[in-house]
Amino acid sequence: MRWRTLALLIAFLTLSSSTLFSNTPVPRKSPEFAIAEPSGKTTLLSSLQGKVVVMEFLFMNSEHCLRVAKTLNKLQGDLGQRGFQSVGVVFGRNADEQRLVYMVDYLKLAYPVGFTTSAKVDSFLGRTGNEILSIPQVVVVDRAGMIRATSGGRRGDAKLEDESYLRDLIDGLLKEDFPTTPDKKRAAPR
């Protein structure tokens, strides 16, 4: 009888932990997200549809996050003409406008970097309070606005922080056909 109780307890804990630490699956439709830049400009993620977008949610005081930001800057320079767009979103306690401007200038980032609240990041990622958020959090969105990969959470792919791996993924997504619909008059950038 003890073994049966123990087995039931283990099964319950396994199921509970998988729901506590699971992220929503990919691919999935990307929710809307507003990137508030220090200049006062707000860019909606949906306005970038037609491009392959890599969003990095980051902390400014994290060397790991800054390394990924530099990688995205390099990829922006190399692949931007083909329809790729890097986006940085700073959040957390140290996410103030003055420090953000300094960081962008210091790293010479050539892509939009804005800031938001932790609650908005959690909402976008579908994260609950019980899940641990690893940073940087990288999200890859295809031309049609579908989240194709994420780096954090139980189902996340940590390889998205590797330049070669990310470059190959972006290149593959840029080569995918992006069907235009009658309400989309412009062709997808190549």
C-alpha cells in the first residue's frame, strides 16, 4: 500500500511540475506587443509583420543579456536588408530611460530598443507567477506573425543565444514564402 501511495504522489508531483513550468507551445500566433522607445516613439510588433523578428527581453545589468544584444546587432547589420529585424525590450527594476539611452549608445545598437514592465513581458510570454523567467528571453517571430521559437522556459531553446544557430534559423525563415492576402498590398521584403 505504501508503494502505491508513493507512486501516486510521484505521478501527481510530475504532472503538477509540468504545468507549473511549461510555456505555451510554439508555433503560435504572436500577441500584440508595444515597444516604447526613449524617443517617445512606440512601435507595435504587428507593424513589423512581413519581417522575421527576433525580440530580446533583457536586463541592462546582465552581461549575458548585453552579449546577446551585441549578437542581434551584428545579425541586424548582416541580415536587415533581407527582411530581418532585431528588437530589444528592457524591463525590470533598472529599466529607466536614461540608462537605456546610454546602453544603446555605448553598444552602438542599430535596432529599436525600448522598455516595458515585467507584467507586460509576462503577459506576452504567457508566463505565470510560478514560472522562473530566464534572461535573456529570445523570441523569434516569422513573417506571418507566428512565434516560431523561444529561448526560455521548459520548452525553450537555449541555442537561440548562439550566433551561428540563430543566423541559420533566421536565414531559413527569410527563405520561407510569405503569402500576401488581398488586404496586404505590399510584397514581403526579400
